Amino acid sequence: MDQMNLLKQGLEHLRINPSEKQISQLLNYASEILRWNKRSNLVKADDQSIITHHILDSLSPLEFFKTENPETMLDVGSGAGLPGIPLAIFLDKTRITLCERMSKRTGFLENMRLQLGLKNLDVFTGEYQDLKNNYDIITMRAFAALQDCIQGLAEKLTPRGRILALKGRLSTIAEELALLDNTLYSWQTLELAVPFLEKSERHLVIINKASS
């Protein structure tokens, strides 16, 4: 199946109704990742898996993000812009910051911001601890174990903010959550149904700071 049909079928499965412009942006983005991969090794992907394992995976919790209606969002450890760029294409009222410490990757992110015309997107080169702003949502995908970053990320949340982490196996998530202090944080885990990845476990972990 070609990329366009794969993408359209996947979005239909996710009940996402894209415009032709959004389809074009996603395909352009996929093409640029594969092109840059030849010299920058952004992600492990081929023509099909860039759609299934990366773009559709990143968009699988889109409806949940929409219900949050965030004004600001931080994608930490953004890498190739996943999930931040696919989400930015559909969350055009949300100001999204992609944070990535490697300058060769932020060069790619800046290029995509301009090429896709994403006026709601900012790119920050450096560690998230150096950011001055706070965010309604902090998201991450393949960034770090929750126990290794939760305290620092929680300090970057607005009072109503929360962390939405895209994760894999439930058993691994349970191990990470067991190491969090439940007097400081509360959490829940939602199963995600990613098109074409039915045999893979994918979950959204939602973490809140406990009320004082």
C-alpha cells in the first residue's frame, strides 16, 4: 500500500478527518524525515513504518489532546518532531514548543516548521530545564523513564497542567509508575489503538501533580 492510502486509512481508523492540506503536510513531513535520515539518522523507519509506527502512533491520542484544549504544549526530547509536529498540524490553536538538545536535529525541526508553514510551532535547542516558560501539557515519546524526569517536568507545568507520555508495554509502565511518589503525583493509563499496530502495546500515561 502506498503512503497516501496508508495514511488516509489510518486517519480514518482514528476518526480524524484531515483536510487535503493536512494530508499534504504529513506526507511532506514523512518524506523529509526519510531524506534527512540518510545523513542524520533521525528515526528508524522505512516508507511504510514512518507512517504506521511514527505519524499514526503520534496522532493516536489526538482526540484526548483536543479535549484538553491546551493553550501551550511542550514536546520534550522531540527528536524528529514526534509527536509534536503531527499534533501541531491538527492543534493549530495550541502554541507548541519542540525541545531537543541536539542541534543537528533542531536544524531539521526548524526546516520543517518553515516548510510546513506551522506558525504555532517553536523550536528550542537545549535542555528542557533551561526553558523559562510553563506549559499546559508536556508530552514525550521515547524520551526517558518517568522516574528519571518527572520532578523536572512537573516544575514546568502550569497550575492546571499535566504530563501526557506516549508509552509502550503496560508491564514497563507499571514498573515506572511504581517508582513515583503517589503523594506528589496521580496518574492514569489509557490504552491506544494504533492502526496497523494491533499487536503492539501502546498507551497514554496521564500524570497530574497532586493537589496541595
